[in-house]
Amino acid sequence: MIPPWKVVANLSTSAVTGRYVGCRGGATSRNALANSSEAAALCSGMPEKWFYAALAKWGGLSVAKSILVTLLALEVQKMAASAGWRKQSPHIFETLAQIAVDEFLMPARPDGLPGRIKEQEKAGRMAVTSNAWHRTWKQRYMPVAALLESWLSSADSYIRRRQH
């Protein structure tokens, strides 16, 4: 796994925090970062899960996406163990994480709501029937998606606190 500081050191200006240069609502030029050193400073000490969620969402880097899938798959595996899921193939954890990350990175719809992957496609990617998806996997998926959103929210809060 690539250490976060190394990724930031190689980024172009403000890639980590595209949110702060007007890519998303409420940003102003006053929030813009001067250079990647400033981005690195704002992110120093941030937990890597938060960092890679922000980097994948705001920076759009594919390396961040693949690392994020790996980190999330590990969390899914922990969720499965604590919830007592029947023994599953490690592939299932990665697939569930991949679906969550793909949906997380989808652009917003024209009405401003987040993009979504259709339930039927999620079932297909998990190689389960639509009934099995709705009966079992959807309930397992929702906390995974929520966890990913919480990582981004935590990264946003972390950066905002450091900016002031």
C-alpha cells in the first residue's frame, strides 16, 4: 500500500481537496489551496481510510480507488465476522466493496441527488438473484455504503478544522 504522504507529494495542485477549489457546493477561491504541499499539510495525520475516500472522490485518482476498495473490503470482512454472516469467500467482500466504491464515485444526477447503481446490477455483480439481493445482501450493503460516506465526511471535517 502506498503511504498517503507519498501520494500527496506527487499530486498536482489541490487534487486531494478539489472540493475546496469549487468542484462542489460552497467552495470559494479563498478556500483554494496554494499547492500540493499545502494539501499534504492539511491531510497529514489523517487516517488513511478518510484520506483515500477523499482522494478518490475529489482527486479522481484510480490508484486511490483501488486502495479504497481494498481498505473497504477489509472493513466488510470485519462487519461480516461481527454480524455472524455465514462463511463467505473473500471475493464476496471485495465485490461488495467494489460496488460501494463505484456507487460512491458516481457523478451526481442532474437533480443534485447522488448517482446510484440499479439494484438489479448490484445483484448481478454479486452473482445472486434479485430476491437474494433484496432479502440478504441489500441489508448488508447499506452499512458498507454508509461507512464509506462517513469516511468522506470525516475527511472533510478534518480538512476544514485544519484550514481554520
